[in-house]
Amino acid sequence: MRKIVFPLLIVFVSTSVAFAKNAAVSEDTQSCIECHGTLHPGIVADWERSRMSRVTPAEALTKTDLQRRISVEKVPEYLAGVAVGCAECHTMRAETRNDSFEHEGYRVHTVVTSQDCATCHAVEVKQYGHNLMSHAYANLKNNLVYHSLVVATNGVQTFEDMKTTIKEPSSETNADSCYYCHGTKVEVTGVRAVETDFGEMELPILSGWPNQGVGRVNPDGSKGSCSACHPRHQFSIEMARKPHTCSECHQGPDVPAHKVYTVSKHGNIYSALGKAWDYSAVPWTVGKNFTAPTCGTCHVSLVASEEGEVIVERSHQMNDRIPWRIFGLIYAHAHPRSPDTTIIKNKAGLPLPTELTGEPVVEYLIDEKEQDKRRTRMQKVCLSCHSQGWVDGQFSRFENTIETSNEMTLAATKVLLSAWEKGAAKGLAHDDSIFNEAIEKKWVEQWLFFANSTRYASAMAGADYGVFANGRWYLSKNLQEMVDWLEFKVKGK
Amino acid sequence: MRKIVFPLLIVFVSTSVAFAKNAAVSEDTQSCIECHGTLHPGIVADWERSRMSRVTPAEALTKTDLQRRISVEKVPEYLAGVAVGCAECHTMRAETRNDSFEHEGYRVHTVVTSQDCATCHAVEVKQYGHNLMSHAYANLKNNLVYHSLVVATNGVQTFEDMKTTIKEPSSETNADSCYYCHGTKVEVTGVRAVETDFGEMELPILSGWPNQGVGRVNPDGSKGSCSACHPRHQFSIEMARKPHTCSECHQGPDVPAHKVYTVSKHGNIYSALGKAWDYSAVPWTVGKNFTAPTCGTCHVSLVASEEGEVIVERSHQMNDRIPWRIFGLIYAHAHPRSPDTTIIKNKAGLPLPTELTGEPVVEYLIDEKEQDKRRTRMQKVCLSCHSQGWVDGQFSRFENTIETSNEMTLAATKVLLSAWEKGAAKGLAHDDSIFNEAIEKKWVEQWLFFANSTRYASAMAGADYGVFANGRWYLSKNLQEMVDWLEFKVKGK
Amino acid sequence: MRKIVFPLLIVFVSTSVAFAKNAAVSEDTQSCIECHGTLHPGIVADWERSRMSRVTPAEALTKTDLQRRISVEKVPEYLAGVAVGCAECHTMRAETRNDSFEHEGYRVHTVVTSQDCATCHAVEVKQYGHNLMSHAYANLKNNLVYHSLVVATNGVQTFEDMKTTIKEPSSETNADSCYYCHGTKVEVTGVRAVETDFGEMELPILSGWPNQGVGRVNPDGSKGSCSACHPRHQFSIEMARKPHTCSECHQGPDVPAHKVYTVSKHGNIYSALGKAWDYSAVPWTVGKNFTAPTCGTCHVSLVASEEGEVIVERSHQMNDRIPWRIFGLIYAHAHPRSPDTTIIKNKAGLPLPTELTGEPVVEYLIDEKEQDKRRTRMQKVCLSCHSQGWVDGQFSRFENTIETSNEMTLAATKVLLSAWEKGAAKGLAHDDSIFNEAIEKKWVEQWLFFANSTRYASAMAGADYGVFANGRWYLSKNLQEMVDWLEFKVKGK
């Protein structure tokens, strides 16, 4: 077995990861490491730096409520006294799944699922199930409107006789694009023989692999990949709390949370001074451990004061503090009640939470009372550093921006409806995709890029992004260009 | 009173903030902390990390000239011997302002103004007053041309009968957009009763609040928010010297200083090696404290050599080292004489420093002699690490780029003038906004985005940004698209 | 002579730069420092932090093979025993070059060339010569197709009588744009007298100076500027290994490697946890020194396991691990055999590695066997942390994306060919630039921006960038806009 090396440097940088000793490693995990430590040295060394390799579940259970990082009351006895190692996660629940395979005397599985993680982190996995993200696969795949956006974006097109035609994109293309973040469906589709240093081995073939998308559908049927935010094999809370993690899926013009953060005062303080903060402390103490919020602070973490008072509870149901849904849909609207949005139908029969002209489909959305509750929860975080007057001013501006950005989307929608009506483009009435023509794509950008971005810039106080970078300037310019296009098209007919 | 905790971690990271003891805290500040330490724990803990909480003005005055961070010769006696705490700033000059209110036996005010900061930092506030930024509110608000750009960008539009109409944007929208960086006008507009943990309180209602824009007009009539760059309540010089601070307003395509910096050699050295530099030393010693410049080094800071020789003096009149104004206006031109640009009128009667065709309105601009002086000052910074041949080559290229980018703007302007003349769009002669139609918006992008960005990339040697990211490629493409548009429009008539 | 100061802080941050003592400094270098330490203090202090100032070549030669940073077996005796200082590099090989000049009793030269660096780093310089980058000047300058892209991008245009005309850009403009990264040709073009603190001096005038482009043609005829990635005068391996260095030229939409990296899991781990890694260790040990790859890890560095096994050899021929060329050209294709691409001719007689319709010009490109070899080499890096199934899945997706992105380029090319055929634009048959008209520029963006970016996002698993930021969304939208344009143009005729 390889020696377990204590990374000395970390002692200086972050005192809270300075464990004095390592936990006992199970014999099973030791046998994994014997080969894989040589085959994949990076993976094993990464795990050695992790808390998983140093603290047993039994020790984790001895912490006080506020300090606990484990959310079950009891873990199975065979797991309690050893480090959480290779074998513990990759041989777990073998009888309940069809993706485990015989490997050197063990039944192992490649994909560790949210259900596996729930063995110790049950509350987080349950909360996460109430999160839109956990349903990100089906919410995209089974929504006919959104599926046709995927096709119009990813499908290969050809040009012949002044016309384009489009092919349905392959699952490989989709996995490389939208489903990278939304999550793929990972299933065993067969077996292959692989030549290795240790002889030929039979290994399962997995569809949609690799993938760490937030809504990954796992071989055991569970939803979500915890490694989206807690990447293997260090599973570092520091990582999850830093904004870079979120930027993997929240950087592009459609959902520019991280870009807005980097030009906000919060983000600037993080970038300039954040090197001195403690990202591993549980609970996370405002002012002591950090002096400006990261994404995690506002949306997920258990935040406390130095006096030990809880400011907000930890929640992996991230919409817990979010009254509005400001991106991804045509209009901003109250947050949906259920994380499964495939159940939504508007009056026009489309699977959308608003009509094409913006009216919300209220029966599927949270009501004002629930919005108030969530707004109050979020404001508690703000109030750790800001006065009520400041916070009220900020929220009033934000809700004004929701309204005006929706109005700018409505204006663009009216241009599109007029184009369809005049036969300048083919839309719903022609049973044609509403995303395949140039004018339709401009319409999509109005809400998916510009209105969303304007709202993000407002919500997170990163105004620079919401004016000329991807915001109001384009809301206005794009609308004028749509009108010009329509004029050219109608005159050209 | 809460214990004042010494943040241990900082000792390892940055030796220059390792003060041995804290300054005495006034009784008034102690009473503030008693409640606000619990109500807003983050704010208080942030201040505890600051130099303000540790060094009294009296101690600050004992430093040598080069090491001084305070620029008055004397501070009022009641302030001299205590830490600069809550009460010191938030109850100051109560008699001179109408925004202070009765609060638990004190007259306090929410907004600390540049005039308040001038109590100790008079030279900086005075210098800053000569900075365009200090006038950023009026320079936008009271310039009719620019005000119409604000309206065309922020106003909500509607579409009916193939025509769009636009509404004047609300002050709330403007505060969430342009005025976030330019600064709002903050005034007391009324009083409201707020229910708090300590009973009902009467608090003033402030217009344009919150805001930390560089040209904020304060309730006491002073201009500028020092917290734009020195954010509350740590007021860290490290923060001000790091480029992230500037990025809050200088990231977008209209003024992409930070984006250019990140692809410049200077920026790359900062990103890769800057973690080991000392950002808190005064004076800031080239080579010893840092090995590549940040924004502050070139534009603001007191830079010295290890031998104690001053390379450049500190200046909060940031244009002190800037001969040209390369962004925000239609053409690059010599820097304006006065920070108040509302006084400028060109031959056509417009409040612009050049004619629409580029000729400078010389009487309002600095002359070549003053440009030389400023260029020389800037070059002194360059020469700390570069030979004269290098520096001359760099400046020669930059001034060539000013010229060629102006020419590319002129070409686009001629297309626009032709469009107005041919009636393809409505401009000055039709008494119509010059920013509301699609072709006009393309013209704006030619100078506000592409010419500006090309010049920034040249000035700061971040060429990657000035070619395909936002520079010459678009100068050329946008011009061709304007010509195509005009052709379509004229033929379609 | 200035005291050589030991930067204390570095001890805490990165143990591997903690040298106990400095190397002897030659008398010649001491005389340089006497004046230049005062004239350019930053430059000298920077060098003092470098390994060059602390380790003599003789000491460097005592290291074991795996730990060696010098790649010759022997260095000239006069260099072996002293620090690599000013005089060592700037007076070297004076007899072989025409850019050295008399200066205070020495013959010195300003530009240190790759041939100078080869005195100690011969293997790296030789490998680098097989790199496309070393030929980046001529590959752009002497390729008529690409030269016309430079003209269409950088040339100043004028508008008169509804027509634009374009001027050939000056060498100063080109040096500020494309050649900043590609490298300029630096030659002595004359002599000038400069007034200095030490009296008048005669100094050579250098064309194309300053420049640190990767393919710089040096005054001694050699190619490449090592300081592109190892910037003066710290020459830090930490710097070269960090992704910021690469971002200087690989950030824009044409080659967005760094942008993709920042949204990849690898990049996010680097951003969040990379502060604790050791970037100076040689060899670079996976898992121990770092836990996720930077650009250098996959493309350049000598990577080893903790057991001392070499995973991949160091290579400054960066295409050693690259089977495909995915950017810069119209279609992705197998990597060219020779770094000098000016020799390539396709069937149509154009200096391009594919036909306009995508078929590769195979005789100039590496064959499948060579591609396999390079793919295997790259996969060895991947396998340090990932299973074969993961790696196979990743590469299969990537090669699918190469195919589909090429197909989307073909569709756009067909629109362009149709435009040329119908006389809607002027192309090859009209002996006109294929880059000067708006529709041609849209075609360029299809491959140079959108197809390239889609492939980068796939290759480096940063999907967010390859969908809405600069990828598939635009491949699809741009094609539809090209079709619309063609329709308008043909109807308008």
C-alpha cells in the first residue's frame, strides 16, 4: 500500500484542514489503492487530501449540531469506523443496482450516485431533490418546446437550393452540449473487453458517460451528481463554497451568474481579499471566516454569527431563498412549485410557466406568501452586513428590473408574432419549430441572453454586466434589429 | 461590547497588516457596536480587520512623509486619540447636513461622504475633485446627447403597428444601470417608520440608495463615494490596489480596461505570481513589493524604489498621468481641461469635445505641453522596468492606434450621415434621437465598443482583446454591415 | 552593488523556491546592476527573485535527470560558475549578431533570442522549432490567404459614394494587432542618439520592438521569444505552468482555450484549490504537486508519479500530444507535418491544408498512425486521474464534435459559394479578397470563432462555453443569418 502523505503546505494556508492524523483505511480500500494508486496516482493522492480519508463517519457523528457535516443519525456499522475510501463508495449497495460488475473479487460500480452519498448525507440529498437542478435532465428532455430548442441549437444543418435542412442531433452531440450541465442518462448498455496491465477485463459500457451534470440520471435511477459541485476525489467544501464551482454552468450569456459576480462589489472583495478567508469552517461565520458572500453564502450554506447564532440554515434546496425564477424561461416569474416542470401547461397548451405574452400560469407557481418567506430568508443574509434601508432599496430595484425586462421581452415577442402572422417566418400555427429561423433566434436572445442578464446584474448588483456587456443595451438594439428585419422581409416579399 | 478579535490567519499571509495591538475605541463607537455587532455582525467584523480600527489618527500622523496614509497636518482633537470607528464617521459634521437623524441619543447619518473622509484625507479628496469621475453624475445627467443615450438604452419600448415607442426610464431603472457606476444623487426625500428588534424607529428615506458610484452626489452636496474603490468597512489599500476593484466599472465592452489587463503580460504576471506581493506597503516599492503593475501602480499610487527614491507621486486626480481620453466619446482626443464636461460645446452646438467628424474642440482640451507632461509622468512608471527604447516603441504604437481607430470611426460616421441625408434614418436634422434606431446603435458600437477597445488593448498591451475579442475585427465588420444595411434600406424604399 | 534581498514571504507560500543562498554574480553583471539597479529597479529586483540569480549552471548540472532544468551536458566554462545575470545573456555571442552595440565598455544587445537561451536549454529550443508557434510569423506573413485576412481586419477604411476602400495596414498597426502574438521581425534599422542621466548614448533602432510574440524573428535570425511564456526577468516556471500565461494569446473568440479552461472542471479546481499547489517542482508530480491539470500539464510538462515513474516527457514541441489542429483554419484536420505551413498547397492552388469544401490535403498532414501515437501520449496524462472508460468517452465525443463542427462550416461555405456565384458578393473568381465583405466576415466567424470554440469546449470539457457563449448556438444562428442576407441581397438586385 502507498504511504498516505500528509500535505504539509496546507497547514500554513488553511488551518481548518490541518488534521493531526488519518482515519483507519479498510482492507478493501487498501486493495483498491494497491493497483489504482499506481494506475491513477492523481485520483488517489487527491482523495488522500480529502476529509473523507481522515475522518471516519463515527468521528463525524460526534460533532455538535452546528459543526456537523453529516446528516444522518447513524451510519451502517461496517462504514462507521473506517475512512470513506474507494471500496466504501464504489462497492456500496451492490445488490440494488445493475451497473456493478465483478472486479478482482469485488462487485464494484463506476458511477457513485446521489443515493450512495445519501448514506451519510441524507438530508442534503433529499433537499436537493426539491431543487430544479435535480430534474434538469427531464425538464429539458421531456419538454417539447425546450427539446426543439436543443435540436435547433445542436442539429447539423446543410444548405442546398437556398434552403437549410437540419438533422436531429446525436446523443453524443447533446452530451457534449446542453446535457453536459443538465446531466445525461447513464445506463449500462453492454459490456466490453479491455486489455489492461493486469490482463483482459470485462467492463460495462455506460451510455452518456462521462458526465457530472446536476440532473444526471444515475444507473440506480437516482437523480443528480454530487460531484457537479463537490468534485471527486477531494470533495472539498472549500471548492463548493468558491464561486468557480458554480461558474462551470453559470457563466454563459444565458445564465451569467459568475460573470455578474465578478463585477459586483461582493465578487471584487472575494477576488481581492478572499485569499485570507476560511472556506472550510462549519458553521460558516460571517465576518470571521469571510467578509463578503460567495454564491454558496447566499444560496446554500449554513451561515452563523460569531456569537453562534444561526443566520440561515444550510439548504441544498437552493430555491429556498429564491422567490423568482429569473432565467431560462421567456419571462421571469414566481418560482415553480414543483422541481418537475414537465407537468406545467399554459392556456395555449404549451409546457411553459407563462403565456407567450407573459401572463403567469399561477397554479404551478408559488404564491406571494411563499415568495415573501423566501425573500425574507435571503434578506437575512444581506442584513448580516447591510442595513434594512440598503436591502429594501436593492430589492425594490431588482423587482422593478424584473418588470421592465419582461416588458422588453414582450415587445420582442410582439414583433415575432407579427412576423408569423405576416408569413415572414413560420411559427406555431405552421407547426414549425419556433427556434430555427434567424428572427426566432433573435427573439430567443432577447429573453435567454439579454433579459436574463439584465436581471442577474440587478439581483447581484453587478451593473456593469447589465448595461453594455450583455444587458439593456442589447435589449434595445436587438428589438430595433428585429423590427428592421421584419420591414426588409415584408417589403422583399 | 463584543471582543475585538485579532484575525490570526492574516499574520501568515501579509506581514504588513500584522499590528500588535488595537487602538482605543471611543465610547460612542462602543455603543454602536453593542447593538450593530449583533444586528450586522459582518459589518463590524470587517471593520475590526481594518487599519481604521487599529491605528489612531494621532499615530498615523507620526509616520514619515513617504509612509503617511493621512494627508492633513492635524485632525480634530476628539478624533486624534481613538480608532476611526462607527461613531467617528457616522456622526461627523452633523450640523452641516440634513441627512442626520436622531438615533439612540446620537445624530447619525447613513451615507459617509467624501467630505467626511476629507477630515483625514483632504489631499486625496481634493485631487479626486479634479478627476472626471468625481463629476460622473452631472457629466452624464446634464449632457443632453448622453442623456439621450441613457434613454435609448434604458427606456422600456413597446411595439404596435410596425412601430416602436419608448418611455423615459424611471430613476430606479437608471440607478440599476448607468448610474450604478456614475453615481446617483442621494437626498433625503422623507421619513419612514421601521419596526426593529429595538422597537419602532424613524429613519430617513434616501433617493438613489444604495449607491457607491464614483460620482455620487452626496446628501451634503459633496461629490464622490470613496467606497467605490475603498469598500466599507475594511477600507483596504490592498483592495484598492488590486485590479478587481477597477473591474467593477471597467470590464464591459465600452471600457474594457480589466479585460485587457488580464490578457496583458502585466496582468498575467499579476495573476500567476501576485499572490506573493505586498499590497499594503506605503510607499509601494517596485520590484520589492510587486513585480508587475496593477491599475493602481500606473494610475494612482505613490511608487518608490528600494533606495527610497520617489518614482511617481500618489495622485487621486487619476488623469495626472493620462494625456489622452480614449473612451466614452465618439473620438479619442486630448484630455479635457476641466472635470466638468458639461461646459463643452462644439461648433455644431453639441456638448461634445469633438465635432461629429472628429475635429477636436481645442479650447476645452489640454494642450500638447500638458500632454507631454502627463506622458512623461506615466513613462516614469514604465521605465522602472523597461528601457527607453521599449517605452518609446509602445507609445508610438499607441498613438498610431488612436489615429487609425479614429479614422475607422469617421468612416462609420460617414455612413450614418449618409443614412440621415438619404432619409434612411432620422437624425439631428429631424430632431430625433441619434441613438434609437438600429443603424445608430451600430454606429455607437463602432466607437463606444470597438474603437475604445482597440485603443485600450494598445494602451495596456493586451493585444488579444483588441483583435478578435472586441477590436479591429469588429471595427471592420461593423462598418461593412452598416454599408449593407444602408444599401438594403435605400433599395427597399 | 545593491544588496540582494531574500524575499521572505515566499518561504511560506512555496517551499520549493526557498534557496538558502545566492550564486556568485559575475563582475560584468555587477557593473550592469550598478546603474540599471537605479535606472530600472523593478527589472533588477525581479531577476533577484529568479532561479537564474541563485543557481549557477554548474549547480544545475548536478541534478538527477528527472530534476534537471537545463538540457545541455556542458555549458561554456566562463558561464558555469556564476549566476545567469544581465551580462551573461545580454553580451552573449556578440560576434555572431549585428544588433550588439558598444555600451560602457561592453558589446551588449537588447533582444535576448531563443538561440541565446539554447546555450543552456538546447533541447527545449530545438523542440520548440518543431512547433507551429515558432513559425507563427512567416505562417501568417507569407500565406497570401492569411495575409489578406490581416489586411481586411487591420486596414483603415474610408467611405465615399456608398463604397468603402481599404488601405494596407502599417507595420506599426500590425505589430499592435496580429503580430503581437505571432511575433514581429526585429531588425536593426539604424541608430539614434539618446540623452540619458549618464550623458548622450548611441542606441540601435529596432523594427517591430517591443515584441514577445511566440514566432518572433530575432535579430540573429533565430525564431521565437522564450519570454512569451517565461517572462523577463524572473523566468518563473510557476508562471509558465499557470494558465494565465497561455491566456495572453489564447483568450479571444478565435482561440478561447483559457476561457474554456475556466469553465471546465479542471479550471475550476485550479481556481478554487490551486493556491496550495507547488508549481515549481521538477518533475511535476501528479496528485502531490497538483490535483488538476493546467495547460502546461497536458501540453508541455514532464509529469511523473509520486513513485518516480514518468507519465509523459517534457516537450516544447507542443503538438507532440496533439493529433488534430482544431483552430485557425477553415476546417479542423489532422495536424500538419511541418511547422512551416507556407509549403502547403491544396488542389485549388491555395495555401490551405483543406479544400474550401473541407477535404484534407493529406500529403501535408500527419497520418492516422502518428495521430494515434499523439492521442495515446495525451491520454496518458488523462489516465493519471481517470479510468479508460472515462477517457474513451471523452475522446469519442471530441472527435464527433470535430466532424459536426466541420459540417456546420461546410454549410456556411456553401452559402458563401452561392453568394459568389450569384454575384451577391465578390470572391475568388473575381480576384477579390475573400474577407472584405460583410457576408464573408460572417463566414469567417463560422469557423474562426464558432466552430473553433465548439471544438475547444469539447476538447477541454468546458461545455458552457461551447453552447451559448461562443459555440453551437452561433453556428446555427450565423448560418441562418447568412441565408437571410443572401435572400435579401438576391431579391434586392
